[in-house]
Amino acid sequence: MIKTIIIIMFIILGGIAGYRERSLSGNGATAAVIVGSAVFLGFGIKGLILLGLFFITSSLWSKYKSSVKKDIEEKIAKGATRDWRQVAANGGSAALISIIYYFQQDLFWLIGFIVCLASANSDTWASEIGTLSKRKPVYIRTFKPIDKGTSGAVSSLGTTAAIFGSMLIALAGTWLFHLQLFHFFIIFLFGFLGNVIDTLFGAFYQQVYICTICGIETEKKVHCQKAGKRIKGFHIVDNDMVNFLSGLIAALLSMIVIYYVTIR
């Protein structure tokens, strides 16, 4: 009981630290504490280490050369400081699976949990590192160069970052939970697949607005302190929804593979 209280205190302190470092907003810190507590409930300290690895590396890449990314932040909905929606989008599926695993400790839930984090890490690394590419990315709907920060755009640097982002979580998860080499490849592949799904959703379904004041195309519903005009995508499909769905779908697909290949 005392150990649990101490761990929860560390989770709360982690949320406060994220807030002080401006990696999290106030409600983002609260959401991070809830996600961290759920992960600890299901997967203990090992789960927290994996979650922390994702959060720390993603935050570092978000802040890396932030001055260079300032113009791009006008186009994208998220910034370096994450609110509760962004925390839920990246960690909500992992938290939900953690709670389920607490009651039903099957291997495929563990794999799904790690894939959620691998997918989130892959996507975040792709976004944060890919925007530093010297070349314009290619839009997957037209295969033509497009402005950096456009959802559905890919670059060689961003794709490479996505691969290593997924690989890091897959390696750490395999080591922490003493999994087999086969499990590592499943986590790595489906973690990267989550980033691919995110890119496809971003290109075909995510909402894009045009600012009626300055004319910039952006993911932000409000720009220049005025509501923008939606020119693409579905109204409810914003960046947070895309992140949540891509990670969840990748996790579910990996769980199906694990269930039919190794458990059934």
C-alpha cells in the first residue's frame, strides 16, 4: 500500500514537472496523471517506464529547434504544450487497455498496450523531426510537394524518424516484459503502421480550415481570433481524433494477430 502511494505521488510530481516545463497545460497535466495511474494499475512500474519513455522523448523532440518550427505551428492544431485532449489522444487507448489488463491478463492486451505507445511515439517523432527536413514533404493524395506541417504529407526524414520511434518502444517493451523476438517485430511493425494510418486519415478525413483573415490553411478551428472556414475533412475528425483512432486501430490489429498466431 505504501509503495502504491509513493508511486502515485511520483506520477503526480511528473505531471507537475511537465506543467512547469510547459510540456503540459494544466488540464494536460491532470490527464497525464490519470493516464499514468491507469497504466500503473495495469502494468505496474514497467508500464510507467514505457509511458515515461514515450512522453520524455516526444517532449524533447517537440522542443528541439522549436524556433524553426514556429511558423509550422500556425498550420497544425497541436503545439509543444499538450492539453488534455492531446494527452488522451496519445495515451487514452493505452490507459483503457491497462485497465482491462488489470482484470484480464492475457498476452494480446500487453501487446496492444505497447503498440499504442509505439504508434504514438512513431507519429510524434515523424511530425517533430520530419518538419526539420530541408526538402518539402510529398502529399500522399497528389504525390506532389506541399508545405511542411500539412497532415497527410510524408518525407524521407519523417518516415525514418517514425521507424526509429516505433523501434525504440518495441525494443524497450520487449526487454521490460521479457517478450520474444516475434513479439518485438509485431510491436514494431504495427507501431509504425499506426503512423501510416495516421497519415492516411490526415490526408483524406482530417478537417482543414482556411483563415478568413490571413488566408492560411490550418488545422485550427480559430485563427487570427476568428473562426475559420472548413474546406476539407469531416467536422469531428480533428488531429486528436486521428491520433486516437490510428493508435487504437493499430493496437487492435496487432492483438488479432497475436490472438490467432500465438494464443488460439
